[in-house]
Amino acid sequence: MKQTLGKSALYIALLFNCLLIFQNAVADIPGKADGLQCEHLLNPIGIDAPHPRLTWLLADDRQGAAQTAYQLFVGTDSAAVNAGKGDNWQTAKVLSPANLVSYRGKALKPFTKYYWRVQLWDQAGKKLGTSAVASFETGMMDMRNWKGSWISDNKGIAVNPAPYFRHTFRVAKQIRSARAYIAVAGLYEMYINGQKIGNHRLDPMYTRFDRRTLYVTYDVTHQLQSGKNAIGVLLGNGWYNHQSTAVWFFHQAPWRGRPTFCMDLRITYTDGSVETISSDTRWKTSLSPVVFNSIYTAEHYDARREQPGWNTPDFIDTAWKPVINRSAPSQNIVAQSLQPIRNVEEIAAKGITKIDNNLWVFDIGRNISGVSKITVKGDSGTVIRLKHAERLNKNGHVDQSNIDLHYRPTDDKDPFQTDIFILKGAGQETFMPKFNYKGFQYIEVSSSKPVELTKESLKAYFMHSDVEPVGTVTSSNPVLNQIWSATNNSYLSNLFGYPTDCPQREKNGWTGDAHIANETGLYNFDAITIYEKWLADHRDEQQPNGVLPSIIPTAGWGYEWGNGPDWTSTIAIIPWNIYMFYGDSKLLADNYNSIEKYVNHIDELYPTGLTSWGLGDWVPVKSVSPVELTSSVYYYADASILAKAAKILGKQADFVKYSALATKIKNAINAKYLNTETGMYGKGLQTELSVPLYWDVVPQNLKGKVAAKLASRVVADNYHLDVGILGAKAILGALSNNGYPDVAYKIASQETYPSWGWWMVNGATTLYENWKIDAKSDISLNHIMFGEIGAWLYKGIAGIYPDQDNPGFKNIILQPHFVAGLNEFTATHNGPYGKIISSWQRGNNGVTYKVTVPANSTATIKFPQGKIYQGKKLITGTKPYKVTAGSYVFEVKP
């Protein structure tokens, strides 16, 4: 016995020593693959992509760290994948620095979880540490795999109350896993055994419902129970059954119908068998306490109509009605593969003002998109009204006059941005709308009977697509910091599965606003999945001749007004920016035919190369630039992007064709508008000079002359803006890219009208729609169309640019500007290879410039004038200066 114990102890000791040796060996390995994503999402479930994109980054902080090779393992057995065997796809050792690879293994099966990992080799050819095992799970993959029917109640589009649906079923065996797949025309909340599934808001995302409908997948393994179970679904109208009447005619949408859904609950048991619980005519329905819901205006809730336990197994539903089958809204039901909308931030009320016995005004301290939640106690039948607005009247009441001008109500039953909550009289009651969001800072609460409210009675929730922040900006100028924060707040306030113009009066996907703010979004947030979804909306909306509407999605409005290349260049500009920021050409490939149709149509309409199709420099300060100039420049940008995309995608003949077209457009613009003697475009207005400079229309040999004219024009305008949204997109970059960064900074840091800083010093927490705070129109206080300044802070001061020849920040262009009047500036951006840092601080003897280049990437630094030292080494004269991965400190002396 003792001998046996001794041998066991010896074996344990040997095993322990082996583990120590292995751990020490692993600890000596300097890096590994990290941040594994599939389709730019973390361990997604329910994807439909047959060749999903797999991405990773090299976690290695050594100077010069680089990937020289990779090997991928993909399979259905996590242990096998972890051990280095992929039964679905196992590449050889691929000599490549690439960190984005499309799956090319065995055909993926629906409803299957795949595991994957990647092995990397470093710059010396040494094998690095093993990555963690990541996963992705396929969804339907094919429309034919749906088993459920589309069902609804038998009500019409004019019926206001939202419908409940329920179904019970039994589980008799042990569950291994369960997935719920739900496609909805409208909006929904889903429950299993009384528990709400997921924390998403406003699912599914808005699309052109009759051309593409989205479904969402949930892991519901832990919500099911042995024995009897219940599924509950509550449907909202969303944009599918738009009952509110406004100038865009969504209430007349060709797809409009009573909300409907299709659902499959797929249960896999431990014995390997599969059971699918589907939507069909065995389900039952009833009307809910949500007596009215409009994505555009508000939600009304009558708590007296609640049916406690309606979504639980033992609820008695004998009074409920049978459902009916509905036709599918479209024949294209696809996975929703993007970051969802959530209640991202809870905000406590900062103040409360009691105006009279039954009227209070809450101030949440900042302008947001989202909802409010009230907790109140009162008698049954008490009507609480919550009116949301961005500003107050002089009498202290909320003022909606700046945001309700496009609303065209037919009666007083659907008040704008005003929730209505009717109490049931059962102690403390809480209400938060389920199928609506608003733009607001103030909430005026009125009660039909006396109630007691305190500051703690109301909370607000900042709602938006929950995209991960990937950028930071800090500087020695507090107002500049405020501008950056306000820009991000407006960007997020206008991101709801598609980019919008404002969260209150419109919620429309205005194309011009979106491409103007696109770089601002990409520097600050990981938003690729939102843009990929929205460009699919573009393809759904594009006419056969190439024409796009000015708002996307649309019920038909916008094909006749507001479109044209200065707005609908989204079809080209956004895919190009995604390529530049992510190094991912898929969106360019997906939209190539659409870009080509669009450019060809303009060419057919305007064979001279000049086009007057467009809105022009919208909401200018005072000067109005020619629409033909600005629209033709955007037409040039589209043709140039099309040519570059053709080259990237191997379409050589198209590259030659559209390069020639771009040259033709450029020459036509310069022949008509450029005075080569004076360097003046048109009358020499700020927009006329900055737009051709920014979009590279100016001949190379004349850029200095045109930039000098622009700078002198800005000086003549006392370093203030005289532009609309197209000029605001261009002016800062046109100056800083062409030798006048100090002039650009003087504009950006202004604190008097008209300027971004003028808004800040007057209390703005978001960007406005008009430079004039007291304007009579165009005065939404949460617009993103002047948002380019958010991107310019990264470009024009920190100098962080993607490299067209090495996109996705594989090589980073660093061109910092140590502008006068600013003592410190730091910008960081988490790109596809990791965190980029560009930071500078002014001292007594010059500027200290610090740089971090992530592993597996390089940087080209273009220093300003001066003597540049790295340690004691003088490197002036070697610029642009190329560096590999790592952290560096430079001293820049006069």
C-alpha cells in the first residue's frame, strides 16, 4: 500500500514538473493571436455567410513585432481545434502577414457551431503562442430551412393596440442546446417562461421590408425547463406599420401591414435528436396594454389592460383568439449580423422643476437619443403624459417648436414625442416605452390626478447601436475636448441600425449626413457591421438605372428631391472608407455594380462631366456656392473610387475606363471654375476653394496657390466659417493637408459665432443643425451633418491616416501638426492591428512626440519642419521616416 502511494506521488510530482516546464515554455513565447472575430463580431451566432471573414490581431509588444505566417484550424469539435486539428478547414502554414481571411473549407452547414483558432509565426519565423479558441454559429443559411409560418392577429393596419402572441409546449428530454430564430415585419419583444430574451432594443433593424427582412438568433438553452414551457411575443409597429403622418409618407409605404412574425425554436437534445417548435395556427393572440406605438412619435400604455403571466406556462388563455397566417413580407429573409441597439447608458435626472401641482419638468443634463422611464404611484386611471423636447420656453415649459415642423397629425390622439401612461393603481408602477425612441434633454410630466414625483422618479436611457468605442482624443483645450465629445454624442444619437440625421423630428437615413460623418464614426467606433447593413439597404433601394433616393430606407420619398452625387455618393464613399479603415474589400465588391450603375447614369445625363444634380452646400452661414461645382466634385470622387475599386478587384478594363472618366470630370471642373492665374475657384468662397482641394480636384502644381487663397479668405473672414455642410466637410482638411494647419486650428477652436465652439460655450452637448442657435428653421439640436471635425482631430492634429497602398492601417501615415495655441494633444485609434497612439506635448525646447505602432504594422512619419531627434540621433533629412511596430519618442526642436 505504501509502495503504491509512493509511486502515485512520484507520478504526480513528475506530472507537476512537466506542467511547470510547459507553463514556463509558454511564458517564454512572446506573443500570440488575439481579438479573434468572425464577420467583425465576437463569437456570433446565427450567421448566414457561406464564407465568413475571420480576423485577428497579433498581441506582441516587442519592437518590430510582425506576423510572417499563419495557420487556421476550423472544426465542430472544440477540443480537436484546440489540439491543432480542423476537420472542416485546416490550412497549411501560409506565409503571409494577412490578418483577415475568408473561410474556404468544407461547405458550412446550417444550425452548426464551429470553433476556430489561429497559429502565428513572428518576424524571426518562430512559432508564437496559441490563440484562444473562438467560435461562430450558422443560422438558417437558406430560406428553405424555415419551418415556421408567418402569423399575426386578424386586425388591420388602423388598429392601435399591439398584439400579444403565446404558445405552450412540453420538453420531455434533456436539452443540449436551444436556439430561437425570429423574423419580424415590425418590432418585437420575445419571452420564454416569463423571461425577456436578450437585451436588444428595437429589433429587428429597419430595412425595405418588402425586399429584405432580418431575423435574429438567440441562445435560449437556459430559459427552457423540463415539462411545460411558454413562448410569448409582443409585436410593435416600427417602420412596417407607420401610423403617424408626416411629410415622408411612411404611412403610405407599399409594404405597410399589421406586424407579423415567423419563428423557429430549435431544440437539440442530448440524445442527438432535434425538435423544432414553430409559429403556426396553434398559437393564440390577444391585444396588449401597449395601446398605441409609433417609432416616429411615442408610445401609449394602459396598465389597466395588463394580463399578468401572459407569457408563462400556466396562464389561462381561453379568452385569447386564434392567430391567422400572413404572407411573408419578402422572399429574402436574412440574418441580422450587426451590433444591436441597446439601452447603453442610464442617466439620472440632474434637476426637477415643479411648475404647478400636476406639472413637472425634468432635466437630464444633456441631449440624447433614447427613452425615459418613470416610476410613480397613483390612482387607477390616472393619466401621466411625458412630453420630450430639446429645449425650454422662457416660461419653463418644454418647447418642441424646433423639432415638430415636419409632423402632420390628423388629430390630437398622437402627440409628438409624448408618451402616455395610464396607471392601474396598484402601488409603485414603472413605464418605459418598448417600441419607440426620441431626441431630448427635457421631459415635461403632467398628471391628470395628484401624484408625488421627485428627481429620482425619472431616469433616461441613451439608446443607440451598441458599437464599441475605438478612439480617444484629449487635448489642452477644454472646448476642443467638448467638441469631440459632442460630436460622438451626435454620431451615436443617430445610429440605429442605419445612420440617421436626427433622433427627434425625422429619424431618416439621410445619405449626405452619413457620408460626411462616416470617417468621424470610423475613427471613434467599430461600426463596420452597421454600414454593411446600410449599404445593403442602398442596393435594395437603387433603381434599375442607378438612381438612389436621398433617404435610405424609404417608402418612396427622396427619388425626386434631395438626391444627386453630393448626397448619394454614400454608395461609393462609405465602401471606400471601410476599405481604408479595415483593409476589407468585401463592401467594395458587394457594391461595385451599384457604384458603376450610379456613375454610368450620371455620365449619361451629364456627358460634359459637369452635373448640377444635387442640393448643394446645405445650411450655409451666408455665402452660397454653385451646386454644379460641389456636385461635380462629388461625381469626380465617385468615378475615382470606382476606378480604384476596379483595380483592387482585378477589373483592368474598368480601371482604365473610369480613370479616364474621372480625369474628364476633373478637367471639366477646372476648365470652368479654376482661374489658373489667381488660384481661385469661382468667387473664391470658402466652400468653392476647400471642396476641390479636399477631394483632390486641384492640379498638383496649383495646390499651393489655391490653398493660399483659401487661407487668405479665412483670414478675411476673421478665422470664422462661411460654409454649409459640404464646405464644413472639406475646409479643415483642405487647410491642414496643404500647409495651413494653424489656420485650420484657429477655425476649429473658435468660440464665437459661427463655430463649433460657439455651440459648446452656449451649453451644447451635441452638434446642431444650424450655426445660428436662434435660427427660425433647421434648428434641431442633435444633428451629425457638421460632424467632420470629429475625424479632423485625428487627421489634422494627431495626423493619423490610413495608407491607400496598405489599407486597414497595415501602414499608418502619421503627419502630426503641432499647431500654435495648443500645448498638448493625444489621439488613439484601435485599428485592425491594434492601438495606434499619436501624442505630442509642447515644452520649453520644442515638442515631444510619442508614437505607438501596433504589432504587424508599420508607420510612415511625416514630421513638420524642425530638427528631429530620436534619443541623440538626428533624423532630420530622413523624412518621411519609416518605423516598425513599437513605441517611439521623438524630440522636435526649432
